[in-house]
Amino acid sequence: MDPISWDDFMQVELRVGTIVAAEAFPQARKPAWKLTVDFGPDIGQRRSSAQLTALYQPAQLIGKQVLAVLNFPPKQIGPFVSECLVTGFYRDDGAVVLAVPDQPVPNGARLA
């Protein structure tokens, strides 16, 4: 693993947001949900395609705070444009577990 500098790390906009909408994304090549995440009044809402179908149903995702990268360029995924990358961890079986704060924090808060 190549080391990075503190300045490299500070370039990544890792922020918390609350999922306000989650819906099926049948056009995705790999099973995924289309998410709308609220990052607070300064940033607003962003959309993301997230491969979370193995462990999460849309109703479970609504209201959940998640950690996302906001400064990747938008990515076209079929007919959908993903505007942020919701983060998680792969389990041994390939399922993704969301990276979440263990206590509520303001939407838009940056990872310290």
C-alpha cells in the first residue's frame, strides 16, 4: 500500500448525509438501489447508485446517516447519474456494509 500525505487525504470530501429516498434500480448491471442523500443546506441533496441490496431494503435505508465522498466527478450508470459515492465495507461474502456514524451528527459534517 502506497502512503499518502495529509494534504492528499484532505482533498477527499468525506461527509455525512441522511438518506431521504431509496428506490429500485432495475437497469443497473449489478443489483443496486438509487439513493437520494441530504447533506444539509450548504450542500443540498445528491444522488447515488449503491450496491447494498444484499443487506438493506429501501425502507431500512430511509433516515440512515451515511458517509459519502462528494468530490468525485458525476458518473453515468445506465440512465442514472451518480453524484456521490456512499461508502461501505465488503464482507467475505461480497455484501456491502454501510460506513455510518455511531451517533447522529449534522448533515454535511466532514470526516475529521
